[in-house]
Amino acid sequence: MPHHQIAIIGAGTAGITVAAQLLKKDKKLDVAIIDPSTDHWYQPAWTLVGADTFDMEKTRRDQKDLIPDGAKWIQQRVQSLDPDNNSVSLNNGDVLTYEYLVVAPGIQIDLDGIEGLREAMGKGGVCSNYIDPEYTRETLKNFKGGNAIFTQAATPIKCGGAPQKIMYLAADMFKSMGVDSDTNIVFATPGSVVFGVKEFLPALMNVINRHGITVKFFHKITKIDSVEKKVYFTITATDDSNCIAINEKQSIGEEVTGQATVAIKYDMLHLAPPQSAPDFIKQSPIAHIEGPNTGWANVNIHSMQNPDYPNVFALGDVAALPTAKTGAAVRKQAPVVVDNILKLIAGSKADNQAYQGYSSCPLVTGYGKMVLAEFGYGNKRMSDPLISTFVDTTKEKYSMWLLKKYALPYMYWNLMLKGKA
Ligand SMILES: Cc1cc2nc3c(=O)[nH]c(=O)nc-3n(C[C@H](O)[C@H](O)[C@H](O)COP(=O)(O)OP(=O)(O)OC[C@H]3O[C@@H](n4cnc5c(N)ncnc54)[C@H](O)[C@@H]3O)c2cc1C
């Protein structure tokens, strides 16, 4: 039976970062990373790929080149967890045992979470940067005007700002293609605000008004009819709010189809699909079994340690942390997890509780423009002093666009995944 001192599930942003930091601190550690994927993707740049300003191939690297020296890569899929016996079972039938487990398998896209989504996706103008940003690019470039509808999911998703970033870039693109005057851009969200951290709202509202984007609040997508090219929403507002839309246009052709359902015809539709924890996590003893976090990995929100199994940690998208699921969040979670594991190995308590929910969303608001939203638990603004001392990150800035397009990808491949940032 294979055994490793530290087993890491997932060689994505979180798995590689944790492995690299552990081995940097102590190269004698016995670290195994379990992940079947031969590719590693820099997903934050998929927004730019969809908007035709970044090459998809530059978002991919061979996984084998990223596994840190000294770590063993087990190229298998984890099927199930058995933390009572400190073991995980793999899809080749092996059972691997460990002393410490780091759970970082990311998030699962649930194509069956919306009626008609599986059949509609990837053709006929139905696209998603979460699934195939190259098809988003093709859809935007071929758009001839009409209703361009962008939706936000009703589940937790990775990078909650991504559904609106691509919309702002699309709005710029439609202008340069000369189809903007024949286009209605609609942002339909089940939420009641465009963005949860109030300091960044004025800049985003400026962009929305600049493009005359219709925003529909309390609109939860329920069905796509790809034959009729109609998308259906349930209105989730419980009060009699008249204020469920801004920049409302009559020309969208919205149909009321039931007591609380509407349908809108689309000429293109961009989705953030429903997302959840991977099934093997939902079915495992480390998942929350009730409440709003059901299915997500249960952790102390400051130390990322599982409360029932002290030798198990979870971080990244899979973890039930009340903050935005981003790579930027992983960057602040990883050193805390690493420190706690090293403390346990040294025989002391895992008492590093330093993670305060930091996450950041580089809100691209157009070509050459970006607002850098950084925040922590409770949606409280939290800024990296290095940047905010010199730049007002609540305003659209060209310098922040350069950060997104050039500096962050460089940092990711050369510093973060090497355990240096
Ligand atoms: C369109 C888009 C835009 C984004 N924009 C930003 C942004 O601007 N800024 C930002 O910080 N973040 C952004 N993100 C989010 C960011 O990419 C994720 O939050 C981050 O990658 C999470 O890291 P992770 O390690 O938890 O998951 P991932 O990096 O997704 O890695 C998960 C890994 O686990 C593996 N795995 C899955 N199941 C198993 C299994 N059963 N057994 C073994 N291995 C398994 C997978 O193969 C994968 O390699 C964006 C994401 C998308 C899709």
C-alpha cells in the first residue's frame, strides 16, 4: 500500500503552491500530489482569452514541469476519502495512506444544474469563459447585434466577478465592431447588487451606465431553450420591489411566462454555470452535511484545518470559506496551511489562524481598464499596501490592466507556483 507523509489532492493553484512552499521550508518532507490532469491552466486569463486579448495556449503548461522538485506526482483521480483510516482511494484501485492530507481539488461545473444547459453549451451563441473561453471569443467576434445576455450563477462560483468582466469587455468589443447601437446588453443576476464590496460599486455603475447595460436583479436562470433561443428566469425577489432593474429597456422583448418567471430571447448568452464541490468531497466525511455550506469541505475559516480530523486541511475553491473563491485567496491561504502542517509535524498545535478571508477580484472594466477589488471576510475592503499606497484601486486604471495582463501571470508561474509568493 503506497504511503506518504503528506498527500495533496489536486495539482491546481492550491495544490502546487502548498507543495512548493512545504518543500522550500524542508526539502526532506515526503510529499505526494495526486492529480490525473497532464495540463495545468492559469484560469484568471480566460477572461482575456474570451475577449480576444490573450492567447489560450499561454494559459496552459505541462503539469509535469510544475510539480516541485522532491514531490512525487501520482497521476490518478481520487475516488473517495477515508479520514478515519488516514487513506484515500484512487481510480486505479490503490489505497494511499498519509499522515497529513491537503484537500485541493477545486470546483465542479454542474452542467445539469440548469434545464437545457448541457445541450445548449458551446454552440448557437451559448458560451462560458468557465468552460471554453475560445468559444466565447468566437461568439463575440461573430456577434451581429441583438440581445447579448450575461448571467450570474445562483451557486457559489470561482471568481464571482468573472461573469461581469467579460460583459464589460464585450461591450467595448461591440462598440469597435460597430454593432453596439443594435445591441441590448443585459446582466441578469439572482443577487441584489452588482458587486458586494461597496467601495467598488461607483466605478462599476459608471461602466454599466457608460454602456447602457440593463441590469436585472433577483433573476435566477432556470432553463435554456436552444431551439427557440430563449433563456428563462425565476424572479426571486420576495418583496414587491419595483427596483429589480436598472437601465431597463423596452426593446429586450421580455415575456412573462408564469407568476414569477420570464423568458428573454437571446442572440448570444454567456453563463457562469452552476458549480459545487466535487462529488467525492460531497460524499466524504469532511463535507458539511447541513446548512448553506452543505457539500463543501468543512474547515476552520482562519486555519483551514478540518474540525473533526486535525491532520486534514482544505483550501482553494473546495473549502467552505465565506469569501470569494480565487487564486488570490489561495495565495494567502497556502502559507497558513503550510505553517500549520509544519507545526503538527514538529509536535505542536496547528494554531496559525492568520487567514482573514483575503480575496481579490481584478475587475476588468474594458480594454486597458481595471478596478482591483480586494476584500476579506464580511466583504470588508482589504488592500495590499504595496499597491494601494500608490494607486487608488477603486478607480478604473490602466496600470491595473497591465497588472492583470502581464504582471499577475508572470507572478503566478514564476513566484506563486514556485513557493516564492
Ligand atoms: C473564467 C475564470 C476567471 C477567473 N479569474 C480569476 C482572477 O481574475 N483572479 C483570481 O485570483 N482567480 C480567478 N479565477 C479563479 C481561480 O482560477 C481559482 O480560484 C483557482 O484556480 C483555485 O485553485 P484550486 O487549486 O482550488 O483549483 P484548481 O486550480 O481548479 O485546481 C484543481 C485541481 O484538482 C484536480 N482534481 C479535481 N478532481 C480531482 C480528483 N478527484 N483527484 C485528484 N485531482 C483532482 C484538477 O485536475 C485540478 O488540477 C478565475 C477562474 C475562472 C474559471
